[in-house]
Amino acid sequence: MSLLTSLDRLSRPLGVRLEGTRARSLREQARIGIARLLMDPPRGEAPGASGIVFSRDRALQLDAFLGSWFSNVLSPCPLRILWTASDHRHERSYAQLQERWKDRVSFHEERDFRSDLLSLLALDEAPRILFFTDDGMFLDPFDLDEAVCWNPSTHIFALTKGRGLRHCFVTDQDQTLPPFLPGPAGAEELLCWTWQDGDPGDWSYPLSVDGHVLGRHEMRILLASIPFRSPNTLEAAMQVFAPYFLLRSGLCFPRERLVNIPANSVQKDWTNRTTGQHDSASLLEHWNAGERIEYEAFRGLTCLEAERTPYRFLRR
């Protein structure tokens, strides 16, 4: 079966169900994107990466993400923050956050998410790109160079994967670890698997906006071929390209280094499962009181423990 033909079979990856006219339109756009990529494939590039963090109404959580990033990541890559605020109170919190981190990351206020993201992808020349969301937390120190040195055309590195990832929070289902394979030369201490061999859930989901090392060239071409308006709709729309990526290998550290803390939901696209431990309004009150999340308390936790651990707060 050809790659383009296989796209016709993809209409419901990981709960994303596409039907009728919308499904046909997305599949056609996917064909166009893949065709463009096949005509202009990624070149043999040297390692190097940059990251884009998506944030909405969560300055306090973004502050914790950045604190845990700079505390745990050796050889950190440049980060750009694509942020938006729903009202003047949240907008003021982002202004304060920018002042706090202005010398270490760059901030870009969202005007039109799709156009802004495509513009940011074009700003940097590093061949690797990592997307993140503002509720992420880094759990242990690691050298990012060990994750971005692999060619994402063959091996997609995932910071969220590790032997402890045996439960999928999104689906609230246990998941078995995939059959691990010998990795490429130099990856003897890493876990390697084929994405298509993973159970439905985290281990068979290569196109994630949470800490996966992807090719910038591929993303620029493919994302320009699909409609989206937010991080959630971006990730959902990306799944039309899943057959193109499922044949690739995955790589990860034996222990997961990044986890999303699903304490709340601020997006309006659809209902996501959360723990409900902290709503956005109460976290804004903590920020306005001059506090920060004690991200240090998450160091050494398993992903399952971290997902269920309530925030503690310190003076910042």
C-alpha cells in the first residue's frame, strides 16, 4: 500500500474522529502536504534544536515549566513562548512573567495561532523543533544534546516516554510497554521501539506537541497544509500524517524526563480530562500574591506520581 493511499485509512487516531466532508478535506490536504514533502525531503542536517512553548492563561504554570527546564536541562536549546491571555488580568501576569524571564527566553503574543506558529517555525534555522505546553514539568536532569542528535526522519525522540509510562492519562487506560529493539549506534543506553508497534495510547503517538523531537523542515511543510487554530486543534490535525510517521522508530531515556501536570484546562476546543486540583483563577491569585509553584518538589517523581501531585507554593 502506498503512503498516500494509506492516508485514506486514517480518520480516528487516538480518539480523533473525522467524518464526512471534513475528513475528506483533511485527507486531501494531507496528500498535498506529503506530496510537497516527498518533492522536497529533509536534507542531511547537523544536530541542533529550538523549542516553542504554547501558553494560555497560565503564567504561574509557565513559570514552573521554565524553572524546571533551566534547573534540569543541560545544554538547553533556545525557547520561544507563544502566549495568549483571555483578559487584562492574565495579560498583566504575562507582562510580569516576561520581565522575570526576558533574558533567557523570547515571548511572542498570539494574534492568529496558525499564522504565528508558521512564522515562528521560519524564524530559526535549527533543524530540530520541539513543541511544549505550559503545564509541562521536568522531573530529572538530562542533557538535551542526547535527545536532539538523532535524525527525526528515522528516529523520533520523546522526552515524555520511559519505562514508568504504563498508564495513559488521556484515555485513563493502562498500557503495556512496546517491544523494545536494539537502537542505532550510540543509543545503547536508550529505549528504542517502532511507533506502530505500541499499544493505542502514548507509545503509538509520534506526533505530539509535548516534548517530541521533530524535523523543522517537515513541520514547516506539513503544518502549512492543514487547518488549525490552537494547540489542541494543531495536534489533532497533525494526526492525518500519522501513517507517514508510525513506521519510524521512537527513542527515549529509560526514565521519563517530562510530564504534563493535568491540573486544569484552559482551552475551549473540547473537554480534556484533568485532575481538577487547581483552576486557572486560583493559580492567578497565587501569582498575584507573589508566589510561584515549587517545581523542585517534582524532581525524582514518577510520571504517575507527578500527574497526581498537587502544587505547593513558595515566594518568588
